Amino acid sequence: MKIANNLTKIRNKISAAEKQFGREENSVCLIAVSKTRKINEIIMAINKNQRHFGENYCQEAIEKIKAITQPNVVWHFIGPIQSNKTKQISHYFDWVHTVDRIKIAHRLDEMRPDNMAPLNICIQVNTSGEVTKSGLSINEVEDFINELKHFKRLKVRGLMSLPEIKPSFDDQRKSFSLLKKVLHELGTDNPELDTLSIGTTQDMEAAIAEGATCVRIGTAIFGPREG
Ligand SMILES: *Cc1c(COP(=O)(O)O)cnc(C)c1O
């Protein structure tokens, strides 16, 4: 019951934030981040009409994807991508949010089966400029998108970021606002870019205020993760 109640609460919060920040109703898609969660927890969410799930670890995810046979579940890969996992990712997922290297994009494209729809791709951007974090810097994004256009089995949909959590709402908005601006500028030449994947449990409202089209929520749905 906990998961069902949490889903209701988070959906209400998303609706309230859409209203508050002048966003269209139902313009924000909720991705339930189910890394480390058990299959039965995911099924509880599916029974409560949750359809989009985010996973970070390939092996763990594929076991779940194989076991969960409910129709119309959409799987998003949101973790770091190792090149020896690209084949499995390209076979089992509908979306990949964390593409930041051409080599990885190339492998995903090559390995995506022809009989499946193109793989939806978001480019991970590091808006805070930390060298150690994954993601492209803002000034690299445009060239990267142009290179991705050669890949026929990939469909570039937008940008993703995972900034470190700032305590204040205004500071949370800043890095999201930067990403929104980048997406907007790219949109002139790339009208197919319709996705801004930002916001987690701790900064969801700021992300919605800045134009999130997907929020990736784990803790607020499934409770705190162990370890
Ligand atoms: C784990 C994770 C989330 C969810 O974080 P919560 O704080 O549990 O909501 C979102 N995005 C990415 C990329 C993650 O790895």
C-alpha cells in the first residue's frame, strides 16, 4: 500500500507544480526509478498504472525486464554505460538517458535490432562543470547532436542532467534553467528535441519549474534505498 500511496502523492505534487509554474497539465512524465527495488515492488507500481521505469544497472535491470510481462511498460536506462553492456541495453530498453560518448552511441546504433523502434536517446550534460562527473559540457552538446544524426537506429530526443543537490530552491533552478536554455537554442535546428530529463526526489519542483518533461523519482515512490 505504501508504494500506491506514494505514487498518488507524487502525482499530486507533479500536478500542483505544473499548475504553479504555468506548465500544461500532464506535460511532465513520471519515471519511477526502480534500481535496487524488487520485482514485486515494481509490479505494485504497475498495478497502480505506473508505466515508465528507470534502471541504472544493466544486469539487474534485464532480469527484471524479462520477468515483468505486463504490457506497455517503458524502460529507461539512466545509469553510466559500459561499452560491454551496449548490446543488452540496445535490446531491452526503450530509452537511454545517459549518452555522452560517440563510441557508446555508435555501439547502441549498431546493436539496436532492426525490428525494434529506434532507441530514444537523451544526451547527458554536466551543467556544474565538475571534471569528474559524467556528461558533456554545454559547449560540446551541439556538435555531439550533429554527429548522432548519422545513426539511423537512434532517435535523439533531448537532454538529461543530474546536478548535485543544492539546498535552496533558487539554486536548484539555476542549473536546470541553463539546460533548458541550451535545449531551447538547439530546438531551432532540431525540432525533434522534445525532452528535458531533469529532477529527482529532492529537486523535482525546481525541475518542473524549469521545463522538465520527465522527472526521475526513486525514493519518494519506493522509500529510501539500502546501502
Ligand atoms: C537514482 C537516480 C534517480 C532517483 O533518485 P531519487 O533521489 O531516489 O529520486 C534519478 N536519476 C538518476 C540518474 C539516478 O541514478
